[in-house]
Amino acid sequence: MSRIKSFATIAALVLLGPAAHASVELIHNGGFESAGGFSGGFETIGSGLDGWTIGGTVDLINTYWAPASGGYSLDLNGGGAGSISQSFATVVGQTYNVSFSLAGNPVGGGDKYFSAGVTAPHAYIVDINGKTLANMGWVRQSFSFVATSGTSTLSFVGDPYNSYYGAALDNVSVVAAVPEPATYGMLLAGLAMVGGLARRRK
């Protein structure tokens, strides 16, 4: 294989590599379904949430309210403001998309506050007006980040303002971002140019 063709092949693999892995889920137990057999209304926990590190305490919710999907979700305020975090492998310079289902514990009244982030925190306010335990009003939220190291850590942090009734969390997901269509266009144009140069050399 000529040097030009070798370069074209390598360039294609480099550019298409992120797209090939774009749908790979990087978060383990993002729906909190690995609950260790717990069933009931809710359980206040400070450890034992598969895949996650807990700071303080959070409430693992089963039948207390309706989850976004599956059988479980979380209240980020257990015996007070709590947090969860999970680390995963990333590629420096690669963009990743974080998404999650968000609601608020309708008991206790008032807006619910919390933050989520990887390289920088994002502040959220949840309006629980008109929401009930049977109708939580789950909303899908998302943000992106660019990895700065080979391991990144996603954190969700409750706010002391919420007392025992915090933001509700479910269906956490992190995947590598798919390159924009313009990226593919540049790749195809570059490969066409390389192919033309190869024909001229012959």
C-alpha cells in the first residue's frame, strides 16, 4: 500500500473512530435499577448504589413515586443534601453528551435546587408546581463537556435548601458526541483529494 493510501486509511479511522463509539453507554446503572433487591416506598442510603459513590445520603425511590422509567429513581436529598458521582474512561479533547431525567419531590413545597457537571457544574431549579407523587412531570435534560483527562467524573449534588425533599433523578446517560455532518463532508473531500493524488502518481 502506498504512503498516500496508508495516510488516507489512518485519517479515516481517526475521524470515524468517535462516531463508531458514539452510541456506547459509559454510565453503569444509570437508571438505578441495580437496587440489591430493595422494594418498598424508599430507602435512605449512604452507600451500596451499584456503580455510584454517594456523598452524605440520598433516597433510593421504588414505589414512593412514579419513576421516569423502570422501577427506581433517586431523591438527591436523603437525610439532608446528598450527592452521587461516577467516573468513566474518556478521550482527551473528545466531546461527550450527558443526559438525565429530572423532576422534584413534590412533598415539602418550594422549588428544588441541585447541580450537575463534569468539568464545570451546571445549576438547575425544578419547579414542582402542580406536580404529584403520581405525576412527577419528568423532563429530559442534557449538557455536553469536553474531556480534559483519560478519566472523567460526573456528579449530581443536592442543595441544603431542599431539606429532606430534593431533586429527583433517573435515566442518567453519557455517550460520546457524534461528529457534525460537516466533519464527514471534510473527510470525504479529503479522501477524494488523496485518491486523485494517488491516481496521478500512477
